[in-house]
Amino acid sequence: MRRLGSVALLVLACSGCATVGPVEDIQPGERPSLETDEAGLWMYMDRMETALATSGRVVTDPALNAYVRDIVCRLSPDYCRDIRIYIVRTPHFNATMAPNGFMQVWTGLMLRATNEAQLAYVIGHEIGHFQRRHSIQRWRDARNKTDFAAVFQVAAAAAGAGYAGSLASLAAIASILSFSRDQEREADDVGFTTMANAGYDPEQAPRIWEALLEERDASDKPEQVVFFATHPSTEERIGTLREQAQALIAKGAPRDAGAEKYKRIVGPFRDEWLRDEFRKREYAETEVVMNRLLAEERQNGDVLFMKGEFYRIRDESGDEDRAIEAYKAALLGDGAPPETHRSLGLVFWDAGRNDEARASFAEYLRAAPDASDRKMVEAYVKELETPQ
Amino acid sequence: MKNIMAIAVLATGLSGCALPYFEPLEPTRVEVAGSYTVDPQIKWSRGKTQHVEIWTVDGPLLESVRFFDARADGDPLLVPGPDQTLPTFKKDMRASEVQEFVVDTLSASGASRVEASNLRPWDFGVLSGFRFELSYVNQDGLEYDAFAVGAISEEKLYLILYAGTRRYYYPKYRGFAEAIVASIQPAA
């Protein structure tokens, strides 16, 4: 914390001559001069980046990281080398862009995007913040107001070592990197133009916001939807994006959504990210996410299995029957995992349908002979065979 | 901060404010969790927070045995922080669901990449119980291994967790932890 104090002094010392006003776009490869307040801000962000990089929350899968990097480079070849991507395992819709070029893409966003074009739009939006140097404008603006102390305290806390991977820390970073409404609109414009120029279907841009609004409207605690805590109202942005998209489509714009590739690369992570969603216990919100995935893949046994898991874990009135129905549908669909039988067995057992429970567990053991919980499930079968 | 407090109690001891006062524990059979006795095997430092008794030699950040008080229907494994929602135990849970409950509690408390494996029947003293292995990463990126043993009796969950840093500390005391959980006997 003492070192942070030194950084603060440096920033404050540098800040006396700075004024709030328009700034030029950052140039590819550019770094701010050391004597500027912008350099001080970059130092903060460098610390945050180091802390985040060593936390346990960063998804390190090479193929997934290469995929997101390719999207960045397709969108913006000029800034490709300046932007470092961190896929952060956090079950909330968000992405952030720091002025020094470190971009966070939260897994909650990747779970909610149903194709590459939707993710590309959000990434393009974040590149817009970077390109337009919104952070330094925001920093100077905050510093010239009474909330500078608050901004500094948040920055210091977020940069502090020890809990870089906590949601509190991630949310603190997000709040530092929040922007004004005008900046958000500008980033929307850049994001939209960038994704359309890269050949992505422009109609996907408003769709990701629409999905988020639907989730917010279903939420029991809409004020706790992280994205909306740091972003202005979205209805107006959706309207603008829709108009822009229709205009481009009328002119024959390319319509590449990249849905299949997105499913192929992101799909293997979907179950664990969905389980992260379940753990939030914000079930109304999560049900919207589930239904959205199901709308895209009605016959996908894996998604139907996760729907069953959702009801089994939520365990509200009627959920037992809903879970059984979902598991049965999963087994009729394509690609249901063997665990579907085990979960079905657990729900049948809870419902007192012991014969069906035993049959389901036996089927699980047949479908997954090397399952690591085999001995436990064998014990379930034995217990169910024992007369009560 | 809420997440940090919970994870500190459960597994890593990141936050000083959540750590109890520790006192020496001699290697003679002792009652824990108000319901059973175990043989400590070696000298430990013993501390108690709400619902959890912690034994450690080198510090709870490095390795610890955690004895959870019996949890009843509707109880979380840990005391949630302000505005924190933790999963709760349900009296009709099976071993698979208890494993899920522990994994979810760890995850909700800030651990990441929590993986459970090798769930199997295991005798918790005189009770028919279960055991599983765990691995996870704390908020600073430190990797841990752990194992949990437990049983449900009279609609209450009894649970012991041994956790340590994957490098050095988990294997260092694992043998003693195994002997401790093998020594469970009902309290007189």
C-alpha cells in the first residue's frame, strides 16, 4: 500500500498542469510520456493487470484465448498488438478495457453471447474506449471533481495485492473503468462500425443488449446486475443500433454471425460457466440465460441436461417434475452426458420413485464405467435394492 | 471483502479478521464439533471460529484440518458475509449432493477451478459416510489439494476437511490428517 501511495503522489504531482478536454486517439504502439498524468494512470493499471494475471480466475485455455485474440485482431489489426486479453471466470455479463491495453472479457459475457458477432460487437465497443482514450478523460474529469478521493481509494484497493481475483476487486476495477454516457455512445459507434467493417452481421449488435435487458427485467435485484452498475440505460442504445444495422443491411452489408464456430470453441466451457451462474443463486436471471441457450439449441442434450440441473439445484415447488422432464428430454436429444442418468436417479430417489432411481443409477454405471464416483453410485444401487 | 472472509474460514486464511485465536493442542484424544473425538497424532495449533474448528501446524494459509459443527437443514457450511448468499445444507441430501454443496460453498467463497473427484463410501467413525478429493485455486492463484470426509446422521451433516497448498504442505501433513479421520469415535 505504501508503494501505491508513492504512485498516488506521482499522479497528483503530474496532475497539476493537466486539463480536461478532448484528447486525440491513441496511436498504435503509443505509450504516454513518463511525466504525464496518463503515465501514472497506466502504472495503476499495470499493477492491476499483474494482480489479475496471477489470480486464479483467469481462464488460460490456449484455444479459447487464441480465438478471442483473433477476434480482436480481425476487428482492429492496428491495435491488435497493443491489447492483452484476459478471459476472467466470473458469472456476470461484463467486459472492461484499461487504458494500458489490458482487456477483461468475463465468462458471463461469453456464456450469454450466442455467436461470434455478438462477442465481437462488445469487444469492438471496448476497443472504442481504448482507441478514444476514454479512461484518461474520465480520470481527469473525476480528479477535477470532489469524487477524486473516492476514485483514488477504489483504484488503490483494486490494485492492492491479496484479492485480485475476488468479485469485489473485479467490480472495483470495472467501476474505475466506467465511462460517461457520451463515452459509451462513442464506444457504441466505434464498436458497431468496427464489427460491421470486419464483416460481422450488424444485426447482432443490438441483440446482445436486448438479451441483457431481458435478464435485467427478470431479475429480483436488477440493481445488482453488474453491467448496469457501470453502464447507462441501454434502451436508447438498442434503438440506435437497430436503426444503424437496418441501414447497413439494406446496403447489402455482410451477415457473418460466426455461430457455428462460436459454439464449437466456446461450447465446451458452457456447462462449467452455467454452473457458475447457478452458484450465484439469482435464479430468475439464470433462467433467462438458460432459456436463451435452449432457444438456440432445442435438441441439444447437454443444454437440456443443464436445464434439469438448474431445476434440481433450485429445488422450488414443482422443480422436481421440471427436472425429470428436462433430463428425459436430454436423453432423447443429442449429446446428453452420462451424468444425466445420475441426476435423474437422484431426483427420482428424492421423489420416492426408487425403482426408477435404481434403474437410472444402473444406466449411469453402464454409460460411464470409469466414473470417479462409481463406488458411491454402486452403494446407492445397493441401498435401493435393500428392502426398507 | 465478504468473499474473502468466507474463504479465509474455509480454506486459506487470507484475511486476518476472520482468523481465530490459536492455542496449542497436545496429541491426546480430544472432542471436536461437540459430537465426536479424534486422535490428533501430533501437536497442532487449535482455533475456533463460528461453526468451524481449525487445526494447523504451519498456518491456516498453508495447511489445516477443519472440523465443521453439525449442520442442520437450511444451514450454510459457513457464516455468510453481509449480502452474501451461500448454499445451504438440506437434510435429504445424498453424498453426491453434499459434494456439490461443498464445491458450491468453496466457489461462492471466492475459490476458483474447484474440482471434486473420487466420491466413495467411507466410514465416519461408526457412521456410514462418504469421502471425496478436492482441488482448487485461491484468489491469489495459489493451488490447493484437499479431501473431505463426512456423514449424515439424524438429518445433520458432519464434515471434516483437510486442505493444504499443493506444493509441500498438503503432502507434508496428509498422513496425520488421514490418521485423524480414521480415529473418529463417538463422544462419550
